[in-house]
Amino acid sequence: MPPIIEIKDLSKKYGKRTAVNQLNLAVEAGEIFGFVGPNGAGKTTTLRILATLLRANGGEAFIAGHSVRKAPRGVRGVIGYMPDSFGIYHDMRVWEYLDFFGACYHLREGERKRLVNDLLELVDMTPRRDEMVDKLSRGMQQRLGLARTLIHDPQVLILDEPASGLDPRARVEIRELLVELARMGKTVFFSTHILADVAEICTRVGIIEAGRIVATGTLDELQRGLATQRAVHISVLDRATEAQEFLSALPGVGGVEAHVEQNQQQRTRLEVKFTGDDAALSAMLSGLTARSIPIVHFSEDSQNLEDIFMQLTKSSLD
Amino acid sequence: MSAIPVQPTPIRRTFGEWLRRNPITLKEMRSRMRGRRAFAVLTVNALLLGGLVSLIYMTYAANTQTFNSPSNLQSLGKLIFATAVGMQLLITCFTSSSSAVGAISSERERQTFELLRTTLLPARSLVLGKLAAAVLFNLLVILSAIPIASLSFFFGGVTLEEIAIASVFLIVTALAFSSIGLFFSSLLRRTSQATAVSTVVTLILLFGIPVFMLIIQGLLSTMTYYGGSRTGMTSVEAELTRNFVIWLLISISPISAGVATLALLLENKTALSMTLTLSNGTSVSYPAPWIAYTVVYLLLSVLLIALSVRAVKRVDK
Ligand SMILES: Nc1ncnc2c1ncn2[C@@H]1O[C@H](COP(=O)(O)OP(=O)(O)O)[C@@H](O)[C@H]1O
Ligand SMILES: [Mg+2]
């Protein structure tokens, strides 16, 4: 099956300033795809082009086979778009807000009634149905916005920074909702500049920097691809020198440092710099146990996301 | 949630049905009626008309002669009616343009415009829905003036024809000035800008054109005088041109078209055509100013609506 979102050599200039530069990306149906990048990287611009609100200068983009440029109505029918700002009507109740947008998708009145109830249930806002939308908290508005994008049962959700400006609890709630939506079969394509948002829920991420994709893949892939050197921590109760000699002789090991751990029953902590793959890592552990070295701790210090992100986007800091 | 097939819009529908189905009209009416502004506009309109009509009545009533003859009473009736309609005309120009001037720009300002544009609602439905809401509200304002204007019916003298012409005049005005507000709202990003431009245009149409007409009339009279020698036109041709230009200028301003129509009605011949006599004694007929006004303003409305739809459709570059 072709990707449900396909972006080919997409470019957008505002005057002389290039916001999106020959961007290529493919998202498969059912994915939760995190579009990550620092402020000004071109995320909003890309999303607005996908949502048929902005015309690109070059390249093409397709959603569920519809060209964003040539078949905007086809695209509108299959996407639910949430901009980075919540569009508020000052004089509308929560249910009226959803009902109104349902009518804008030509849904019949009876259908809308049922849908509004279902959606309010889904985003956990049934008790708020008669409140005025402008009196809702930011987190509530964001959830209502998400419910709005769902009113016509679109295949693809295009969400611009859905979790920004929310308190930690509301953030978690939005993340849970996105997972729930993916479970319902929707493709979720969302942008963020906050790494924690993508860490737990994304099937894949694409990192954008100065209008270009600098990396795509699962978080594991990104971590492995980038980690030129792995750090392995091993704690032994005894025979630290023997262990150190064994490790140093292994291929791929760049150095072993030993520290005696205080207050830890005479443990010695060995920090191993290593460039092998997972099989070599496993062989390292079996080698140690085969020599009956008393290991109490063996772990790989995984490089955290911030490190990866900083590494990938460092050009903007230069 | 189950899959909901998106319903295609049925094409053949009556206007009423279309209006009822248009989500924009529904939303606008609801929020207009919820707000205090609609009530304020209706109240101020009634107070202005009521005040003016009472003033006329009291002035007349002070003169005991008034109630002696039926013809005096009839002219009182006519005067009350003409004043009420004229006042309503002025008010309608302003309330119409101002009630449509936020139509599109306020959606942009609230950042709901993009939400609407990503739905399947066509630009045409958005524009026409907004326009319908504005026009309907202004028709309501006009309807609310009927009890006051109907005071004139007690005194007699107002004909059915006059009532019909006044109605057409007011309805066309409500439509045209709503279209003007809507157009600037779709063209300009901010409601404040749209309000400023639309107010200036309204003032020009109301007062600028009549003043311009007076100036032109003066100029043309001189030209007619020198007609033969300077422009190569015969004096009759020059006079015909002058009359045509003046007739057109009269017809494209609500005030002058209204006053000219009133004059026609008072002459009590026909309200359909206007006859001007040339210096050589021949007389030329033109359609009555209110007819020309209706045609010109209907065409203007259609043009402005089409341009508004285009502006709404436009994708950002
Ligand atoms: N309407 C605009 N006019 C001019 N420049 C713009 C406009 N919108 C965005 N930009 C510029 O384009 C770049 C990308 O912006 P944007 O897509 O909003 O990035 P992001 O959403 O990743 O923060 C930025 O440098 C920004 O200043
Ligand atoms: Mg952005």
C-alpha cells in the first residue's frame, strides 16, 4: 500500500526566506508520526500546506492519494486539521461548536446529534456540553479541538503542536487520546518541539531542521544510528582487575575505567566504551559470566533523546 | 465511532431550504440574537424614527388648520411616511454595511477562518451564509419600523404604490450595503480596516455623489452654454448628455434617488419614468431613479458577492 501521507521535494519560500526546503517524507497508514524540530524549523508551514491552506512553491504532497494542490477538496474530506491556535467563537456552547463544524461537513442533523455525544464522550467532556467554549481551560479547548477534527471521521489527523501550552496533566491526557485515536485506525501526524511528547507514543519520528528532514525512523533506530559509541555500565563484587583485562581485550571496546563505589559493599563499577552491536554486547555479558565473575549490574547507558536532538539539530546552534 | 460517509450536497433545493441548511446563517443568527447589539440596534432605530415622526406630528398638530381638511391630513400622512422611509434608508445604509463588515475578517481574527476553509463548506456557502444573516437582520430592523411608519396610514394619502416602491428601495439598499461591508471584510485582514473603508465608501455613496452631482451639474450647464463651439456637440446633444449624466448620478446615490423618487410621487403622475423637457421644447423620458437605483445596486451586489467568494477561495501564497 502506498503511504497515506507522501511529501515529495516540497519547498516553500516566504519572499527570500526558505521555510521548507525540498522536504521528503512518507507516513504509513495507522502511524503516530511525530514531526519534531525547533521553533522556526518549518513545521507549521509544512502542515498548512498539507491542510490545503498554503500553496507550496515547489514539490508535491498527497494525502490518501489526493494531491494537495490539485484536489484540495479531496484532501479536506480525509483530513482533520488542528492549527497551533484554537479558533474560538465567543458565543458558542461546546455542543454547538461541534454541531456547527459537523454541519460544515454536510452531516445531517440527526447524525450530528449522535456524533457530538460520541465525541464528547471520547474526549471526556460530556459534563461540559453546555459550557461556553471561550470559558474552557486551555487543555479542555485542545481536547474540544481534537474532537472537532474527528467530526467527519477523517482517516488522517494533522495536528500542529497539540500539546503545547498545556500543563503536564493535560499533556498526558492529549497523548493518551492520540494513542486511542491510532487504535481507532487513524493516522496521526503531529508536530512538536517538545521531545517528551514523541518519546512514549510515536511509532516513528521525523526530525526537521531549517526546512529539511535530517532524520526519520523509530526512536530506537535514531538512537542506534546516532550512537557512535555506546556506554556500558558493569558493576562487579570482586575480581575487578580480571574483568577489566577481559573487557579491554574484546573487539570494539575503546576503553574501560574502573571506580570503586562507596557505600556499596565493595562494588567496583566499570565504565566500558563500546562500538559493537547488540550481539557483541550480549557476547560481552556471556564472556563475563562464563568466567564466573560476580556481576551485580550490567546495563547500557542509553543516550537520551535530548542528546540525539541536540546532535541532529546542532546546525541551528552553530 | 462508526464510519460516517460524507453526504454530498444535494444540488436542487429551494432558497429557504438552503438557508435553513446553511450552518453559517444559523450560527450568525443565533449569535446575533444572543448578543445585546441586535437589541440595541432595534431600539435605537425605533427611537430615532419615533422621535422624528413625533416631532413632525407635533409641529403639524400645533397648527389647528391641519385637522380641518382631509387634504391637509393626507399631506401630513405623506410627510410622515416619507420622513420615516428616508430616515430608515439612511439608517439601513449604515446598519447594513456595519453588520456585514466583520463577516470574514472576524473569522480571520478569531483564527476560525482556516478551520472553516479546511471543512467541506464551499466558499460560496460561507459568503452567502454571512450575507443572508446580515440582510435578514436588516430586514428585521426595517420590519420593526412598520408600526411607526403605519402611523401615516391613519391620515391617509399614502398609496399602495408608494409603499411598494419604498419596500423595494429599502430591501435593495439592505442587500447592496451588506454586500459592500462583506466585500471589504473579505478583502482586508482586519475588521477595523474593513470598517474604516466601508464607512468611507458608504459616506461617499450617500453624500459624496450628490455633492459631486451638484458640481457636475454646474459644470455641465456652462458646457451646454458653450456646447456648440467648444465640444463640437449641438446644444441639444450637449443637453441630452448633461441630462443623462445627472440622471445617472441621481440614481446611484440612495439619498438623491430617494428624493427624486419622492418628487416624482408628489407630482403624482407616474412613478415609473422621469420626464425632462429640453430647452427646445422636446421632452425626454428616463426610467424613474428608483428603478435605475435598483438595477445598478443589484448588479453591484452581484459583482461584490462574486469578488468576495473569490477572496475567500484564494489560497495563501
Ligand atoms: N507568513 C510568514 N511570512 C514570512 N515568514 C514566515 C511566515 N510564516 C513562517 N515564516 C518563517 O518561516 C520559517 C518556518 O516557520 P514555521 O513553519 O512557523 O516553523 P515552526 O512551526 O517549525 O516553528 C520561520 O523562519 C518563520 O519565521
Ligand atoms: Mg509552528
